[in-house]
Amino acid sequence: MPRKVTAASRKLAPAVTARVQESKPQTPKDLDTARFAAILDEHIDSARAKIDTVLADIREVTAAAKDTPADDEHDPEGTTVTVERANEVSMLAALEASLVELLDARVRLDDGAYGVCERCGEPIPEARLEIRPEARFCVACAAAARRR
Ligand SMILES: [Zn+2]
């Protein structure tokens, strides 16, 4: 049974890709692009501010680590610093990835290719775009993509 499902989804994949390439997504006519431009800009600004904060934190942690001698006595503290820095760095990576998504969505908006699901071609509900203005997929397709 699981083997059959895998074969079926493999067969389906190229067809889905082809359909996406055929028609360029177009921003739904009734979408208030000015409003979503403002929402996107707001999200972009806040992502940039968060990145600046995390970068400052990393600099602080790194500077603090330099002042801490790396002897056995300070080892527990050293580990804390390392873990803290690793957390900050992975947070930074996540923030940068979401900033890239937001900037890409901003470009799509200017291109007139915004607010349409890249998988099924249906308009993405505005309520979803208000929360995730960088969304590329409708809820159903996003869920389907996560299951793959
Ligand atoms: Zn969809």
C-alpha cells in the first residue's frame, strides 16, 4: 500500500510542475495591492529590525566569550556561551530566510504575480495574506507540500 502511494505521487509530480510553468500567476484583480504593499513593507521593516537585534546580540555574546578564559574552571560557562551563540545564529538564519521570502513577495507584487497559489493557481485568501503576506501557497497546498 505505501509503495503504491509513492509511485502515484511520483507520477503526479511532473504534471503539477508543467501546469505551474504554463500559466504565469496573476495578482487577483480585486486584491488591494497598495494595502498589501504596506503590509509587506511593514513585515520587511520588522524583519530587518529583528535581524539587527540578533546581530547585536551575537556581537555581544562573541565579545563576552573573548573575555572569558577558556580554562577548565570556566568550561560550563563556555558551553553556555557556545549554545547561546548557536541559538542566535540559527535564529538569524531563520529571520534572513523569512526576509528573503518577504522581499520576493514584494517583487511578485510589483510584477503583478502576487496573491495566487503557485501550486493550484487559485487566489490566496486575503485573510491568509494578512497574516503571512509572503505566502506562496493556499492553505490546502501548503499543507499538501508539508506532507511530502
Ligand atoms: Zn493552492
